[in-house]
Amino acid sequence: MTNNSRQNSHKVYQRAQQLMPGGVNSAARAFGAVGGEPIVFEKGEGAYLQDIDGNRYIDYIGSWGPMILGHQFQAVKDAVHLAVERGTSFGAPTVAENQLAELIIEAVPSVEMVRLVNSGTEATMSAIRVARGFTGRDQVVKFAGNYHGHVDSLLVSAGSAAATLSVPNSPGVTEGTTRDTLVLNYNDCEQLAATFAEQGEQIAAVILEPVCGNMGCVTPTPEFLAMLRQLTEAAGSVLIFDEVMCGFRVAYSGAQSLYGVTPDMTTMGKIVGGGLPLGAFGGRRDIMQHVLPAGKVFQAGTLSGNPIATAAGIAMLTALRDSPPYDYLEQVSQQLADGLQSACRSAGIEHCLNRVGSMMTLFFQSGPVTDWDTAAKSDVARFGKYFWGMIEQGVYMPCSQFEALFVSSQHSSDDIAATIEAAQKILPELK
Ligand code: KE4
């Protein structure tokens, strides 16, 4: 239960709105989709967050994915404290970058070479540039409902005309930057085949979330993944798996190991940096050798491979590799999924839950949810009431129907039971 009012949160947020657009440094955390004011937090510990009014919440956002081992994971803390003693940034090579690169290459099947960057957005932006430089082609295919960071050329929606014509979906993104972006429907094999038949030779890359989190959790059909691999191979296009969210989350070696489909490039973020600002893109050696200074495709960054972020990433990946939490995560995530679905059934609430490992989404609709068009049918108003009801019960769920929740290795069976109890309490009120 959240026993204290959130008056300090309110005061701080009022001031924040004078200082920063919307009072936040990322739109995703502004509660736009659920209404009300964001909560201002003081600290995180294990599976919990505590706000500045002293209220404690079971946290299912986990910083939008990085906190797979819970907040303040000791090995990451120790590594960061040690690294800080040696300085925070050199802008020059360090041993730690080799160590993190080795871990990534060893873990991710598609990655023979890797470049470290500062965010998932930088990783996808760079990967697309490299794919275009490698192929000498312009067109990039993405899928409605997939989010790859705020890359201008990917901030597009399917155009009103043929589903493959795209239009900018943010002011400030020009027609020019989106002209070469095609938007297709996720899991639509027929449309994908037709697009490649018509213009495969012009397609530099296809980028997708191999397990979606940004329209809520949506999984690819085996046919869709197989066709993506086959068509890109035949056309000489680069297949990019954006594993910023599902990488190291759904399995240590990511969705590509889970589904047995190896892309040509992979983008990473979130978990790979242990909660510090770090992303990465990598792939086939013959592609990555095109990246400056080995090749001619420009890419750079003052803080790329930063000693503190790499220390956190090394500690995180080492812990995940040497003491894999995935069996435990599967067990408690299954317990949560079963409990939430049972609570919805008892309350007579239409629902559909999609889950892969410790990432899942409870959609307020009967489903199935297989792409953006079906996800968009969800009852977002009901989701908003559910979100706030759970907040009052001390459970912090993702603040949008179109996000995934994340379970950590620190969520105990009791935490899951308390979460289910909270849902049983508030869902009947949503009928
Ligand atoms: P960042 O630039 O936010 O590190 O990563 C962008 C990105 C790229 N690819 C995928 C599959 C992603 O999920 C993301 C970022 N995810 C959102 C949550 N849906 C981050 C939350 C936020 O923007 O604050």
C-alpha cells in the first residue's frame, strides 16, 4: 500500500515542468498514456522503488529493462565504485572496452565485431547507416508498432496510401529523411514477400524487434522470422535484430538464440550497460569492417565505451553468464502471468496476456495481439484505471498499455503474490 500522499512528488514535478519539457527527460516516463503526474523516486533496492514521500512500490518497469538483476545489484555497484577511483572518462581506449566487447561477441551469435555507443538510439541509428554504407542502397524496412529509439528516419508511421509509404510521425522529421523508410505490418508474410518481390534489390536493411516490447509484448511467428531471414539473404539486404530490449532479457544470447535465427547485425542497449548509458551495435565482420576508421562509414562518440558504463556492463553480463537467472525468471514470471490472467477472469475483464520469459504485457482486450493493428484495439482507458489502482496498492506497472513489464531476479514469490492480490482487489472495480 502507498500510505503517504505524494505531495513532495507533486511539488518537485511542478518545478520540473518549468525546467524541462513536460518535466521529464524522456517522454516515456511522463504518464501521458495513463494521465496524472509522474512519481518522483528517491531510490531503488532489489525489486522495489521508493518515492520521495516514502512510499514503496514493487517495480515492474526496472528502468524500462536494464534492472534484470534488481536495483543496486552488488557486483555492478562494486564495479562502478572501483572504476570511478580510476577516473570517469578518458576519450581513449581502455582494457575494459575489450573485455565488454569479448563478452558481447561470446554471448550474441550474430556478433563477430561490435562498437560500443551511449544508447539504444545511437546503436540503431549507427546500424542503419552502416547497412546503407555496406549495401550502397537507401531503403530501410521497419514495422508498425516497433520502436527503435528517436532516430529521425524511423520516426514514421505507415502512410495512408500503400501500407509501405511512410510519413513522419513527429514534427521536425522531414519528408526527406523518411522517404526511404518503408513501414510494413509485423507478422505479415504476404506483404513482406510482395515488398521484396517488388523492390528487394533497393532494400539496404530490415530492422525489427525480434520480441516486441514497444506495442506491448508481441512475438514473431516462426514463418515470419524464417521469411525475413530468407528474403533478406536472397536480396542482399542486411537483417538487423533490434535487441535493445529483449537482448540478454529473454535469454542470455537474446531472441536470436531463442528462435534460432541469426541476423546480420544486432543492436543492444539497456541490460548491456547494467543501467548506465551504454548501447552497442555489432554483426558480421565483413559488415562491421565498413565502420570508420576500419572502413568509411562515419561513426564516433565522446563517451562511447566510457569506463564507468563499461565496468557496469562487464559486471552485469558476467553475472548473467556465470549465474544465469533465466530459470528463476521463467518460474516467477509464469506465476505472475497466471495470477494476472486468473484475476481478470474472476473479475470478468476481457484480457489477453503475451509473454516471453520475464517480459510480458496484459492487454485489455480479448486478443490475439499479433501486430500494431490488433494491439491498438486495447481498452487504454481501462488500462489507465488499472495502472493507478495498482499504484495505490504499491505496485508500479509500466505507464502505458503499449509497453512491456519486466520481472527481475529479485522479485520474490511473495512479491508476485502481493501483486496478484493487488490485481484481484482493483480489477473488479474496472468492470
Ligand atoms: P534508448 O535510446 O532509449 O536507450 O533505446 C531506444 C530503443 C531502441 N530499441 C528498442 C527495442 C527500445 O525498446 C528502445 C527504448 N525503449 C523505451 C521503452 N519502450 C525506452 C524508454 C524511454 O524512452 O524512456
